[in-house]
Amino acid sequence: MPHPLDRLRADIRACTLCADRFAATATGHEPRPVAWFEPGARILVAGQAPGARVHESGVPFDDPSGDRLRDWMGVDRDIFYDRSRVAVIPMAFCFPGYDAKGSDLPPPKICAQTWHAPLMAALGEVRLTLLVGGYAHKWHLGTKAGVTETVAGWRDHAPRVFPLPHPSWRNTAWLRKNPWFEAELLPVLRDRVAEVLER
């Protein structure tokens, strides 16, 4: 009998809930949900939404943000893209598009409202969850705090959950301003990732 995740993956890939919304953006694109998970994953990467490059490739974090995230985790592409070990479940499965000024649009709330509860139930208990960016922080932790405050409080959630900033190049200045992230959080995160993957 197929696993519930297999059915959900097929349903998500066929989803067109936001077709009209995406058609009305500056990019005028069609939905292309990127569903990247399998039963038994040990690590959940809860991100924001695919960017334009991921929309084209159909592979999550297949961009410089992904390179930085993998560096933070201390893993290579082979490990990161092994869906039996790492599940990627963003707050929206499609590229939301750009506004008229060329800025990223937020992930549509309807995506998480539709898919996250059944997905989390079917995924079961993962050993480690990485919350990438403010949208994931708010959804999974219920926090109203900003990204800096939430990430600075990472010890309150470790070792099972690590709130992280988004690894976008846009956050390079944030990383320089907050050196404690690389000095204190990342060594613990890398050790925890290695521990989870070894078991």
C-alpha cells in the first residue's frame, strides 16, 4: 500500500490553487510545486518558497542560497538531496513570483493552510528540524518575534529545532552584524546534523 506521503506528493505536484494569483504577478508564471520528501527522512528543512531558479530546475535550494545552507549544515549535495534523509517542506511549494518592482512576493498563506497539517502528520517525527527564515519561524514556533530575536534564542529549541536566517545573499550584511551565528550556532548545528545522519 502506498505511503500517505506518496499520495500527498502527487497531490501537491498537481496543485493549481494559486494559478490565478501567479498569473497576475509581474512574472506571470504558472504553478510548479516542488515537493521534495520521502518517508523516513531524519531532517526536515522548513524553508520559505522556491525562488525563480528553483522554479526552473524543480530542485529545492538549487541556487547560491542552497550552497550556503549546505555549508551551514556541513553536508554535500549528495546528502542534502537524499530524500530518505532530508525532507524539504517550505511554507509554499511554488515560486510566488515578483511584484512590479522586482521584489520577491511572500509565500501565499493558502499553501501552508492546505498542505502542512496533513504533511506533518504523514511525515511523522523527524529528529531535526531546521526553520529557514521568518515565515517558517512564525508557522512552526508560533513566534511573533523578528528573525534576529528568534535565531538568537536558538538554545531554547535545540537540539531538535534550529531557527535560522534565510541563507540568501541578501542576508550577508546580517551575518556580518551577528557574528555569534557562525561562531556559536553553526558548530552546534553541524555536530547535530552529523549525529542525526549517523544514527
